[in-house]
Amino acid sequence: MNTAVHETPTNARRVDQLLAHYSESHRHATNELIHFIAIPLIMLSLVGLMYALHPLVAYAFIAASMVYYVRLSLVFFITMLAGSALVLALVHAMGEQRLVLCAGIFVVAWIFQFIGHKLEGKKPSFFEDIQYLWVGPLFVLSKLFEKLGIRW
């Protein structure tokens, strides 16, 4: 899947259009590397913070996210479902330290995200449209899938 980087045909699938647009502000190699680390950490910390608020908040967020992902791509949905199960397992494993750990991870990961965008010279995509917070993890997965030859 290499068409998503520069131009996307108007008849492209919605997921490919979103990834192409997201990629426009994530071309700097260091920014990409930062995102590959920070996005999973942000997702972990976000779910952990929601879980600390109330477990049902975290589960509702994950369920709503899965509805979004299944509408875009079955492969991404299945992968994100598995990733969410892993995130929940890690959140559970944090025990009593969950809130402190997740708050710290959240702050540090976002600092790195903004450093990456400073290097890139472009604003984060979610400033334009909030749905790009859900596209970010797909961007990371799409790069991994490209290396593995997996079509989404």
C-alpha cells in the first residue's frame, strides 16, 4: 500500500484518504519515529486514565473506537481489537499505580509528539479534525503492514 503517501485517487477508500492526509504532516524521519513510540504510549495512557476514572469509561471508549475502525478496514479493526486487549491487560497490571503511571506517560508522550511536529514544521493533524486521534494508530500500523506486505 504505497499510494497513500503522495496522491490519493478520489475513488480511494476512506481509510486510504485519511492515511494519505495524515502522512502529509508526518514525513520527517524523526517525527515518524517519535510517533511510532508515542502514539502507542498515548493510547495506553489514555485508556489507563479513563480506566482510573471508571473502568466502564475505558471500555466504552474502546467499543466506540472499534466501531470507527470496523467501518474503515477489517484488518485494522482486528489488529486494533488485539492491541486494545493488550492495552487493557497492561492497564490492569498497573494496579494501584495506574493513575500516576498513565498521567506521566501521557504528558511525556505528548511532549515528544509536539517536539516531532516542531521538527516537521507542521501542526498535528488532530488540530484540523479530531478523528485523526484515531487515525494516528492506523498510521503506525500502516507503516508496519507495509514492511510486512500486509494489505489493509
